[in-house]
Amino acid sequence: MPLIFERQLPCIRLGVWQILEDEAELRSAASADQSDEKTVRTFKNESRRKQWYACRALLKQLLCLERVKVDYDIHGKPSLKGFTGQVSFSHTREYAAVIVNEQGATGIDIEKISPRIHKVASRFLQDEELDHLSSNHRPQPPTPNPQPLIPNPYNTELLYLYWSAKEALYKYYGKPTIDLKNDIHIRAFDYFCSSQATFSASVNAENSVRDHELRFERVGDHMLVYTL
């Protein structure tokens, strides 16, 4: 199994798996039951099936279990049967990422870095966040009309960090009422593209504003973000 890395933090376990196996190998590693196999057969895309199997196989390894059973609530938030903590999944064509929190909610997101994200940045970023990215990445007072981003490798990575952070927090809450742009705010921070780092965000949810700490890591040409 091409396990890229595994992390153990207080109450948290996470891992990233590079999906190199064929579908049969992943199916065997996942040990899915009949009801799960029925679900997987509805996926017409082979890549999607492999991602599903890889997430379950990785979850098994993280928890040292022979079999795992994942259920979903009405909003699509996953839970692990017989486990009091919470779990979150993310995947691309190349990688599967899983995080488990033994004591509460959690969220994870992994995305392949591509310049195409510049086309949709204004859909998920607030003006202050756009200001941060367009002003040499140093915190600046918000301006009425943020300058458009000029794509470069630096702010492309940072855009994916912001996007993945908001996705991870959306999964943390698991409620469709949370709006990525208006309810989740990433606080400006110094970004070093080759290092592991923590940063913070605030979320307007359930009639209150809550602060969160997150961590990012580069995984090849992907950005990984998860809640702490």
C-alpha cells in the first residue's frame, strides 16, 4: 500500500494514500460488505470507485480494524459505526486522505493545484481575503475594490489553501446552511510554500462565531488542509 504519510496528534489520526493499485486490489484492501458493494456499483466512473475503496482501506489502517462501516446523515456527513469520534474523507484522482478525531468533529480536504482556480476565486473568497492574496500576501486593510489576482505559482497555492480550508471547515460542520464565502473567514498569515504550518479561521454557524485552528501541508502537487 503506497501510504504517503500518517500523522498522530492528540485525539487525531490522519493519513494520505497515493492511489496506484488497480480496482481489484483496492476492493480487497477495503473489505467492503455487500451493502457497500451495492453502493459502489452505482459509481459508473472507475476512478470514483477506486477513491471510495482507498478511503475505506486507509481508514481501516488508521484504526487498526479488520472492517469499517461508514454511515452518512441526511446532509452527507460521514460517521463510523461503533465509533464515538468523527471521521472525514477527501480524495482526488491520485490521492485519498482520511482524518479521525476521537473526541469531536473534524474535516479534511486535498486538492490538486491548478491555475484554473483563479477563475472562481471571487465565488468563495471575501474581499478581505482577496486583498491578502493580491497585496504581496501581507495583511492589509480591506479596500472597497480588491485588485484582481495576477496568477502565479505563489498565489495559486495560497488560493488552494484557502479553498481547502473552507472545504475542511464545511465538512467539520456538515451543514448545507454554511456558505463558503460569507460564513467562513480565513485570517491572513505568512505563507511558506514548502513548509508545514498552522493558521486560523472563523466560522459563523449556529448563531455564533467560532474560531478554528487548521494545518496545511504540500503533498506533491496537491494541497492538504485539515482541522485541529
